[in-house]
Amino acid sequence: MPRMSKSDVVNSTLAFITLILFWFLGFWLSHYIALPAALLGLLLLFIGLLCLGRVPKPLEYVSQFCLRHLSLFFIPPLVAAWFYAEQLGNNLWLFLFAIMFSTFISLYLTSWLGQRFFGHSNQSVSQDDES
């Protein structure tokens, strides 16, 4: 990993603060719109980047870092689930059904939207076909 200059550190810090700021804007907006704060923040960030017409390099760098280490963001919910182990155990089948049903619905919806937006392709592409 290349060494970061002071300006790179400052720019990355500002980019991280920008991400947090959009989350807070989403949190504030979630009091008026019945959607999760993170989703509203992402939509606001998306609209802001569309208006800007590009993704600033520091924001891209910080976002890629966060996505590479996304599994670390799942640790707090997993630890919190430990405190609800009794309730999860009492409703295990309902919990598993909800997980499988929501996964099925999201996969079905994603594939349907993909086929609708990108069209039906009868040609299969393998790695050997790429030049």
C-alpha cells in the first residue's frame, strides 16, 4: 500500500465525514419519510453525485475501503443478536422462514429487473469467448 501524504489523509477524512454527513441527513429525513436513514442517506448521496457529475477520488477511495471491509460492519448486529438468542430460539422456524422468503423475493425481483432492463440474451458468454 503506498504511503499517504498529509493532503491524502485530510481528503480521505473529509470524504469519510461526507459519508457520515449524508447518513445524518438521511437520519433527519427519516423522521418525515418512512424509510431507513441509511437508504435515505444513500439516495441523497446518489443525487448529489449525479448533480456533481463525477465521484471525487477521495470519496471513491474511502468507499472502496468501506466495501472491502464490509464484513466488519456486520459484527455489531451479530453481537446484538446474541442478546436476543432466547427470542430467536423460541421463534427459530419463523425467523428462518422470514430469511429464506425475503432472500427468495429479493433474488427473484433482482433477476426480473435485470432481464427487464438488460433484455433477454440467448447467447451465453464463457471466459473462452472473450478476446
